Amino acid sequence: MKVAYVTVRYGPSVVGGAEHACRQLAEHLAADGVRVSVHTTCARDATTWADVDAPGATTEGGVDVHRYRSVSGRDARFDTLSRDVLEDPKRQTTARQDEWVRRQGPVCPAAVEGALADGADLVIATPYLYWPTIELARRAPAGRLVLHPAAHDEAPIRLPLFAEVLGAATGLAFYTDAERRLVERLFPPLAGRPQAVVGLGIDPPPPSDAASFRAMAGIGDRPFLLCLGRVDEGKGTAVLARFFAAYKRRRPGPLALVYAGPVVHPPPKHADIVVVGAVDDATKWSALRGATALVSPSVNESFGIVVLEAWAVRTPVLVNARCAATVELVRRARGGLGFNGYASFEAAVDRLTGDPDAAVALAQAGQECTQQSFSWPVVTRHYREWLERLLSAVPGAASGRLDRP
């Protein structure tokens, strides 16, 4: 079996999100003997889609990666247009929707052409939101398109065009049951489409030294909450900063909040808020191991890999109760707490910092769930078997030949 992924950016510099999930799945399928290619842009920054990486073919983690220059990235007028379009997404004309997709970027016809010409048995696109996935949905041969929507309960998915996009898929792969339920609620005809809740896995964490992160961040022996990932208001980081500042006014003490990840919107300056910027993999694990708790403030997550990573090193988590995906993980594992406003945030932080036995019990439960259900061998086997079942239903697959258009 050969599969070709199409995604908007790819590589170790892409931390978190659907594109990171794509790389993880691609590399683990390749390690399991599947022939895997990826067709993507030269971009790294999702706010501009500017070409940064060199175009061409490389082999990364056992995956054949093809990068192409985009025709256009994020248009300077996109934000203004988007506010207008998403105010009432269901009533937008086809032309208006196409303009929104084009101005959002990245428009990269070569990536789509490359995937369609790759000779893959299945073409897998992710996430649902961008031009390459939308174009593939319109052009991929029947029976050969698989989508990882990475869907959130957000305004864009209510644009009428996405009924067409998701409806073009032979199979839909989700990261959580919450994502699957959302898609079925918004697009009832898809309930009968072949589906899998794939999830994601994590490898056993490498040895790490919490003291090295403390020294790098300059926080010494202070307890700290860790927010790991892109520092972006859209990810809830501004709300977290506001709640934390209120908490410190009511609970003076040594507790710090550390942001570790690429900074899009810096939080307000505060004596107890530390922003260390993007970190490498070793530093990430050191930070997770040393944290009192990981905080995931985002509402719009399709999975929550950082939650599993925290549990892997026995660190409890605190998640936004409005995020169905991370709440699903926490409830399944009983490995953390949730907040839906300042009062519940304060109560949760009080418990995590003031009741060590409870924090240890949450962390241990999370670790046990991660080991049992989210190891890569378990996830990869389930995912591969599902893809093989999809392929077996494609005309010509049984004879080793796929019918081409």
C-alpha cells in the first residue's frame, strides 16, 4: 500500500496542530512498512504562508517529502474579509467562499498536482480548512480521498463549501469521538461514511532533567504551571494570562506561569509570567517533567498531544472545559481537571498546588491511560488496518490494480 499525504506545512519546525499530527502518522506508517509520501508547501508560518524551505524532494523520517512553492500566501486583506464572511457563514455565495479560501492561503497547485500524480493508492488530506484540501476534494478520483478534518466547532466549518469537501471523502479519520460527533452533527449524511477514531500516539519520553529547564527559564526552584505550544490569543493564551494574574492577586506566592512555544501574541508583562519562546524537543520534555501541571487553555483543539506528553512524565493537566477534545481525554483518563471561568480555574489550581496526593493520583491515572491506549504501536496498527479496509473496497484493489480516472 502507498499513501500520499497533502498538508499545508510539514517538518520538525511545525510544533502542534494538524500538520504535526500528519507528520507523526506519516512517519509511523512508514516505519510499519507502508510506502508514504508527503506533498506540501515551503511554508513554516501559518500567519503568512511565506515560502521558507527550499522546494524539492527529501527523505525525512522514512517519508518521501515533496515541497512546492505557493502561488500565494495569506493576503493582507484576509482578516477584514474573514470577519465579514464568518459573521454569517451559512449565507455566503460560492464566489465569496472561494475568495475567502484563496485569500486565506496557501494556494499551492503544485502540491495537489504532485499528490495526484504520485501513484498512491490513497490520498490523505489534512486539515479541512485550507486550499490544498479543498482543491483535492474537487479533483481526487472517486474512492481514493481520505480526510483527517481536524475539525473544531468554529465558524469556518459552517461555510456551505465544507459539506462538499467532507462529502468527497471515501473515509474520514478523526482524532477524538468529540470531533466525530461534531462532524456528524453538522453534516448528518456523513454518519454512514467509513470512519475511524484514530487518535495519536506518543513514544516513550526520553530522559530529561527538570533542573536544566528551570535554569534556562530563570525560575529556580519555584513551582510553575506550563503552557506548551503556540502563544496565540486564538489558543487561549491571553485568557490564561488574565486568569493567572487574577489568581496571583488572590493567592500571592511563588507560583509562576511559563509559556513555551512560538510567540504570536505575547501575554501582558507580569512578574510571575515567564515567556521562553520556542523550545527544542529536549527542553520541552524537561519543562513537562518539572511543571506542577500543564495548562491547555485552547478551546479549538482536535486532539491535544501535549496532554498525553504531560501524562507520559506523570504531570497532571488542566484543560479548558469548552474544548471537547481535551475534555474527552481528561475524562477518559481521569488525569486532570477542567476550568470554564475564573472561579473554576482558581479551584483547580488550588487543588493541583495544595493537594500533592490528588495531583499525583491524577498524573498516575493519565500515565496509565497513555501507556494502554496511546502508544504508537497500538495507534499505528489500528490506523493501518482501517486504511487497508478502505483500499480493499476501491474498484480494482483486489486484483492489485486501481481503476484510474
